[in-house]
Amino acid sequence: MSSGAVHPTKIDHGMTAPAELVHLTGCNPVVLGTEIAGQLTPPPQFAHARFESYRPDPGFPSQQTAVTALRAFAEQWVPRPGGFLFRSRAKLSGAEHPGVYLDGGFGVGKTHLLAALWHEAPAPKYFGTFIEYTALVGALGYNPAVQLLRGATLLCIDEFELDDPGDTMLMSRFLGELMAGGARVSATSNTPPNALGEGRFAASDFLREISALAANFATLRIDGLDYRRRNSEAHALSLATDADVTRTASMLAERGHRVSCDSFDALIAHLAGVHPSAFAALVRGIEVVALTGVRQLTDQNAALRLVAFIDRAYDAELPIIASGIPLDEVFAPDMLAGGFRKKYLRAMSRMIALTAASSHPPPE
């Protein structure tokens, strides 16, 4: 797997001086297409995700049903001397499908199950978010990207985005070519309706947007509660003042942790000049993110960049220390009522989890 080197200048985030705070606003990573492909594996917190380690909530039987169905899907790869024999298409819900779509609310374990399926599949296999796959196509070009992933046994696509018609059509065509070559696909997406704010999803939205491929997908519904909210406060944690954030960040840095510290406005402005595909490289090597002066956002483009940044911070399991308003309140009410509501709800859930993690900083 690629080491994720950043070009043209490798970023070390000041690791040679661990007692000093570093600034994300001073980093400008540019990641090559081949590096994106080399990093298409589950995020660190799902490196050991298995079906056995998924804990179904007995109050929601659909969770166990999904595990059972995905195990059956994984059984299509049968070991044999010298490799794997592909059995016939997995049978889900009485029909044959080369793809499976995990349909459920926030925090019910869809990504865990997606990663568990990836771990069951033989190589070559790929796991990434929708934006990582579109970034790969953008960096390499359509045909080279198809050739690079051709022959894959499994493509896992987390957070399939349905907001941009152009990207959705591109990915539908891309997946169609790879599935025609024998690749199996598993995907999740975020499409909750506005009602009730439950963060529930709608499989019909996903299937409608990929209409040319819809018949290839079986849908597994996963009901349940957002585990990130089960034992957490109703809001993201926030320190009283900017000075509290700086003091806490400095203390952690003095203990040898790699801590970034930026003002919220400066980070938001900086993200505008960094491609979202490089956000993971932006935080690579960082152990804690500190933000001062968090405020409500009124610009939708800025809000969407923050969502993408939070997704990568969540993948890297980075605790966040912040001052100002609680991070889950940064999205203006009109944004939460708009077409990107699904992304904002996911980000809010993740920011609650990351600020809660900051109350348990990395051990010395």
C-alpha cells in the first residue's frame, strides 16, 4: 500500500519538534491518482472489522438479518488451491444480484459491515468513499481508472453521494464497466428525508439515481439507533474560551502528541484551496485537532468542505478540541432544511463523537 507521500513537498507537520503546535493552514498536500488507488482500503478504525465483531442490537432484528445476508454474499468466493473460485451470484432475498446496497440510518454499523465484507473478499479489492473514487477518476482519467480497477473481486463504496447528477452518472457508468468485468459491488449512501430528523435513509433514492444498474443491487435494510448518540451528550463538547483550547493543545504537544491548532475561520478558508481528495493527507500524522472560534456557517460551499474534512478526521479517529459554539451547531437552519441535509446530519453525528473523544486524549 502506498505510504501516502505528498507532492511536491512531503508534509511532516512539524514532527521533529513535538513540543510545538502545528497548523493545518500551513499544509498544502496534493495527492497523485496512483496514491489514491493505493489507499483504497478501510479506514484505521475498521482495519479489524469483522462480522464476528459487529454487535447487533437485539431491539432491531434487521441488524442480525443483514449480517446473515452479507455472510451469504461473502460465500460466493470459495477458496481453492491457487486462488478463489467464484460461485454463482449471491442469492439475497430470493434473487441473484452481483451488488448489495446497505440501507440504514446514521451510526447503525453500515461502514463496519461494509469493511467486514471487504475483509472476506479475496484480492484485488478496493474500499473507499464516493469522493475518493471520483477523485481517482479525476486524477487518472476515466479509461485509465477503469483499467486500474478492472479485475477487482469487490468494490466497496461508502457514502455514495446522490447530490451531484454529473458525478452520479459518472460513477454509474464506471461501476457498470467494472461489474460487467465480474466485479461485485457493495455500497452505502446517505439519503435521509427531512421529516423527524431521524437520519433515516431511502433505498429508492439510491436505486433511482443509478437506474441503469439498479437491477444489479439487492437492498439490505438496517434499522437502529445512532450508536454515537447512545452514550453521548446532545451536543458536541466545547471549551469555554480560545485560551482554554490553546492551553490544552499546548499541554498535549508538550507530552509528545502531534497536535494541530488553527482558528476555525482560517481552516475553513484554507480548505477552499485543498482538493477534498487530499484532506486525508492534510491530517496524516496528527493525533489531535484543536480549533478556536467556532461559529455558524452561512456559506454552503464552506459547510460542504467542512463536512468532507470531518469525514476524513473521523476516519483517522482524531479527537477534536474546540471553542466557540458547539461544532454540531455550525450549520445554519436553512442548510439543514435543504438538499444537503443528509451530509450535515452525518457530520453533526461525527463531530459529537470526535469532541467526546477529546475528553479522553491519547495516553502519554
